Amino acid sequence: MKFWSLLLLLFPLWVSAAPVLVQEVERGHDELVIPYQMYRLDNGLTLILNRDESDPLVHVEITYHVGSAREEPGKTGFAHFFEHMMFQGSRHVADQQHFRLINEAGGSMNGTTNQDRTNYFQTVPANHLEKVLWLEADRMGFLLDAVSQKKFEIQRDTVKNERAQRLDNQPYGLVGERMGELLYHREHPYSWQPIGYVEDLDRVDVNDLKAFFLRWYGPNNATLVISGSFDPEQTLAWVDKYFGSIPAGPEVIDAEPAPARLESSRYQTLVDSRIRLPLVYMSYPTVYLGHQDEAALDVLANVLGGGKGSLLHQQLVETGKAVSTGASHYCSELACTFTLWAYSNPSREGDLAPLVAEMDAIIEGIAERGIAVDDVNKAVNVLRSELIFGLDSVEGKARQLSLGQVLKDDPLYVINAWRATAEVHPEQVMNKYRQYLLNKPRAVLSVVPEGKTEWAAATPNYPIPDRTLPAIAHVDKLPLREVNDDFDRSKMPPIGPPVQAKVPPLWLDSLDNNIQLLGTVNNEIPAVSIILAFPGGQRAEPEGAYGLANLTAAMMNQGTERLSSGEFSEALERLGSSISVRTGFYTNLIEVNSLTDTLPQTLALVEELLFNPGFREQDFEQLKARQLEGMAQSQHQPSWLARHGFRQLAYGADTRMGLPDDGLMEQVQDLTLAQVRDYYRRFYNPANGHGIVVGALEQQQARQALQFLTRWQGEPASLPPVEVSPQQAEPGIYIVDVPGAVQSVLRVGRRALPLDATGPFFRANLMNFNLGGNFNSRINQNLREDKGFTYGANSFFTGNRDAGVFVVATDVRADATVSAIENILDELSRFREEGPTPEELAYLRSTFSQQDALSYESLGKKAGFLLQLAMLELAPDYLSEQQKIVSEVDAAALTQLAREWLDSKELVILVVGDKAKLEKSLARLHLPIHDLNIELRGPVGPGLQAIQSERP
């Protein structure tokens, strides 16, 4: 109790004063600089304003300088737990109302927790700014009034489900946790993960959590960033009104940096039954965020493992010794680590010891190779490009300002770190290489499949210390902070005048060979995004060659006749550009991102790649082998098994739509380079294709820049019709057995509608909105918020132009599998019978009527919007038609759609989990039960090899 008496002395009642301007930065001539004004309130709250009138949006982000590093041994996971609790209502905001209000505004929101900070953010139309500030202030000042024992227990279950889904039930999911334990002593706050240990969450009570909030969630430990379209004077008045009277919390002192210290190398082995590819993960302790050596080490990481031109990729992946590799210098507030990793090729026996020897030889070889000026320049250009593209949204700007201020007391820290990198000299990099890597102690984790411990890189020599859990002295009485206001906080602020979200002005053009161009000019950042879409895709694959489109796209990413894969990657790094080739169901796509000043050189590389791809036999064999290993590893992932098992059940095993995008293993195994070349010649023909251009490029410039597409010789290939099985699998339960699974992955659904923008598909998704289409939907509220069965649950209609499905998707606790299915079926039945309530209908209309403001902000969003226009042959004003449909649709029409599509007699229920534990309980559902054995090693006829047998 003396502790809390001391806290009361540390934060007496505050009298609000107007925010004081403490710093102002203008853009000037540097495109990287984010202009801002920084204010400080009397209670210690830091406010940063960044005005951006390019879109009628505003992003509000509040970051508390508290992450898992502020926790104590035995009380891990509190920071992340509180991230969940912050969405559970406060004194003047009802349960789940925060989500509802943001969704109604057409906005987006979330929160994240890492070792050093927790942030909460939302992007909304600009006329909702005051309401968002009211919401954030209410949970800062009045959260504890609404924290109940029931909410505490439900969210504790939700966090456990999140841990199971993201760590315990995922291949390689425990690597981060084990590396933290290997690098740091047990008392170091980086020795545990932000999600914490389950046993710690089980030991605490609701008052322990409230005490954590009172210690760390005061305005003096928070930075509020507002970026977007707003009136500065009015915004300052609102911030002062809603935040100014909240008393400061206890004084917060920055933690001292504490990089890991290793006297000798440590080795450990993690056995993971969910993996096929062995992984070696090695980390060297280095410095801490903002240290003067950070920039040189970042350059070194790029040289070793930054891309296809890196030393690790060239010497290990390109030679077939590893499936994939990488290196990074990851920095946090207290410590940085220099990490290298590689997935061994199990077709070469998978032993990690020879792979580590190869990696050591590469590291040691830098002593002779040295670091060149070009190495530094590539790293600098890549980072500059990332920074510029990061300024493409109000969220990106706010995130940079917030990160810098909270962790380094410098809103422009990220930009200044880039400047430091730009000034690095090669000899500095070599000095730091010798200081931190060469022959230095490290932590090495071998991750091997079950029964393959002999594959470990070395015999474990560092036993992870057992956790000694100290006794918890629970808190009985809490010194709540009293807020004295001169206004009524229970009254929600009004919404401002509606904003006008306009579709970006578009231009249309064409080139010879019926190549259609569609674009919009946007000069907010000096960059351009281009998508080239050519008719082809997976539907163009011949029978018996499923996976050919994916393999061809992968080969297109392997360089040109003149430039190897590594050389092509290095050329792009020098420009700060990216070129990526991928395939869809209907098209083959080349996606290009470039700064405007290097666009000519970037498009010259695109032209070279399109007309003269490398297609080397050695590249082909190595790439195919890596793809086959990746396909085999996918079959160990419960989420992948659920996704493709449901596709098979919905579309049939004998059609392309019922198969994975990357095809069938035995068919991929038999593919030849000649087939790849033939597919390329036929289906990378730009004729009848589309070019999407978004960014700082005028129409005539774009037309001239893409003129090279007309050089292609040859007639366009005819495309086969899409075959769609008329009948899905028989309704019932299908089990994919994953022994030992701690969760069950559920997919409940049926065949439904093909994709459209204003027709039956669009209307069906309107029907689904309140059923499972948003956080506040019935299914998610039931399974997550009421029952604590899952981290999240949703439902949706999805598909392409020829067919589609309706599906409910969730990962649930294994012991809640049957109850979760029963609740899903109950929700479907109830919605089918009753339809939406008047309140749900109003919620639907409000949400859809305002969501357009967020639809076109970034280059990526604009390019995606234009691609959809082109692929579905839509008029630019189709959004107006959507709004008209939403405004006119009534409950009766939505109920009729529910009755058409939510009939439980038509549903297939896929369960990916431990069959031995689930078999008896599933029988109580009184539905036919089948085994579904997904073995993508080869076809049965033209389709997926699957064994289905009805159980007695």
C-alpha cells in the first residue's frame, strides 16, 4: 500500500493549460521531411500535428511508451493484454462501441504491441476527427471504470487463442520465443515475447492488470499524432478539451539500453512436428536503437542477406544448398541483434551443420572481399525508396513521427537514421564487421522436424533456465485518477459536415494490339506504381500441367539473358525500384514500383525482362526444387490445409479452381523448361492486356513510357473456357487430421456466387455484413467476445468471375471445436430466420456510405482500384451505383438472401485438427463425418488426390 501512496504523490490533480508549441518543422526542399508542429500539454501529453490536405482523411495515432520491456518476470504479456482491454469500452463508451463507431464512419482501426511501445490508431473521414479524439481520451482517462472480471476473463481467453494461433499451432511459431530465451538472461525484458507466457496470464487477476494501466497509461507517457485534413486551431482546442484535464501518471524514466552479452556461443535445438524444412537461426548481439554503429551494421546486413544479389542468396540458394536465406539488423530500444537465417534443403539430407559451416565461410569471406561504395549506395537507395513510399498515406507519416518521438525523442528519427546510413563509409562497415561479427559469440537455434535431432547444427550446450515464478502480491486497492471536467463527457461529439470523397480523375488511352491503358496522376510523392496485366493466368494451364503459370512467373523473376537473378536484383536496388511478376487466375501480372526520377531506367529493365527473360536450365531446376520443398512444407500448416481443403470441397477435385494456386506436386515435378518457354510465348503477350499507371506521371508520358509493349510479335493465344464443377461435395463434416494440434481450424460454407460489383454477389455481401463481415458482427461477437473460443471469426462471400463461395472462417481452441460449430450454425439459422435488426441495417448503411474516403489514398490503393475497373469492365461511377443499392436495400431483401444462402442443409464443415481428440464429440452433431486426406503429391485423374471415406 505504501507503493500506491507514493504513486498518488507522483501524480497530483492537474489544472489544464493550453497546449504549448515546442517545435515546428517545415518541409523545405527535402522530399523526405515530414512537416509538423509539436505541442505539449500541461499533463505531459505530447501532441504532433501533420497537416495533409491531399485526401479528406485524418489519421489519429496514440502511442504509449510501454511494451513488454516494462513488464516484470512472472507478469509477462500485460502490455499486449491491455491492448485487447483498450477496445472493451470505457466509462462513456459502451462495450464494442469503439469498433462500431469507427466502422460506421467508414474508417479503419487497430492496435499493436511490441517490446517497446503500444499504439492505437484509426483512419477516418476528416469530419469524424472530434469523435475519435473523444474516444481515445475516454479510454485514457476512464477505461478502468468499465474493466470487469468477466471482460478480463474473456480477453484472457482471447489472448490465449491468439498465442495458440500465432505461435503454438504454427510452423516455426516458437522460434522468436526460444531465441529470446537463448540470447538474454531470464530477468532481461527481451527474454520473453510481447504475447507473454500462458502461465503468467493465468496467475494474475483483474486488479493486477488495472495497476499496470495506472502505472503506464498516463498522458505523460503518451504521444498523440494527428495527420491529415484538419483545422489546426480547432484541433488544438479539441485535444485540450478532451485530454487536458486527465491527470498525469507516475513519472516515466527511459530504460537504459541493455544489449545481450555472450561470453561464448550458445546452441539450442527446437523440435517442431509442423515443419519439413530445417531452419538455422543465428543472432549476434550488437548495440541498441540510435547507436552510432547502427547504420554501418544495417549496410552489412544488406550485403549479407538483403536480396537475391546478397552473398547468402547467391552462395547458398542459387547453389541449391538452402531453400531460402536472409539477414537483418533488427534494432529495439534496449538492444539490437544481427541475425542470419537459412532453411536447409531436406532433399540434400537437411543436415544443418554443413549449412552453418557454409554460412561461416561467407561471413569470414567478407574480410577478404571487403565492402565497396556500391554496397553502401544500394542500401541507401533501397531505404530512401522505402521512406518515400511510406509517405504515401497519412498513416505512414503518422507512424514515422510517432516512432521517432516515442523511442528517440525525435519525430524525424527514421529520416535522420537514413541520412546517417548515407554518410557511412565502407571502412566503417568493415570495422563494425570485425567488432561485432567476425569470430564473435552468437546464439544459434536449430529448428528440426520431429525425429530429426541429428540434423541440428551442434549439440545443445546452453539449457534454457527454468522459469522461477515469484509469488504475486495482488493489489487490493487502487488509487484511481480523478478527472475534473467543465463539460459532459457522456455526450458524444457531433459529426462535422460530410466530406466529399471523389474518385481520382482518370485518363484512358490505348496502344497498338488492343493494349488498354488506364491511369491517374498523383503528385503527392515522387513515385509511380504500374501494373501490367496480360491475359493468361492459371486458367490457361493445360491439363496435366497445373502449376505451370506459377512456375513461369517465378522464372520471370530470375533475371534476363544479360543479367542473372542476382545482377537483376542489384540493378533494381541501385535504382530503389521493385519489379515483381506473379500470376492470377485470369492474368499474368508485372508489378512495378519506382521513384519518378529513376522510372526510365526501371522500365528499361521491365522491357528487358519481358522480351528477354533468362530462362536458364540451372535456374529452372533449382527454382523448381525450391518450389517443391515449399509446397511440401505448406502441407504442414493448418491454415493452408483448411484453405485448400475447403476449395476442393467447394469447387471439386477435378477442376483448376479446386486446386492450390501453385498446382500439384507431381505435375510440377514433371514440368520442363520447354513448357515454361511455351507458356511464356503464348501468355506474356501484351496484346489485349492492360496497363495501369498511378503516380507522378502524365498521360502522354505514360503512353510514351509503355510504348515498348507494342514490340511483341505473334498472335494472341486463345484462352480456354473456365470449367466449374456444378456440384460441391456432399454436406457434412470433413476432418483433416493434424495430430497434436492445439487448435482446430474451421471452415463452414458452400458454393455460392461469382464475383460482381453491383449484382447478386455485392448484395449477398451486404447481407453478410452484420452476420460476419465486421468486428462487431454476430459471429465474431459470439465466438470471440462472448465465449472466448477464438482470436477472431468472420464470414464472407468470395470468388472470381466464374464461381464463388460463402465461408465462415475461424481458429478455435481444440476443446471448443464442437461448441464453436454449434454456435456458428445457430447464428446462421437465427439470421436466416430473422434477418438484420433495424439497428444493424442502419449500421450497414452508415458504414458503406462513408467508406469511400479511405479507398483511394495511396498509390497501391489507387492502382488496385483501377485494376478492378479494368478486369471487371466497370464504369468509374460504379461506386455511385453501389451507394444507391445500399441506401435502398431493406431488411426483407437481406433476409431473403439469408434464406437463400444460409441453409445449414447445404453446408460443408471442414475441421483441421486432432482427429483422435475430436472424433467422439463431433458425432453429437449428428452429421455425416468424412476423412479428408490432402496429399498434393499427384493427381487422381486430372485433380487432387484425396481420400474420402464416410465413417460408420
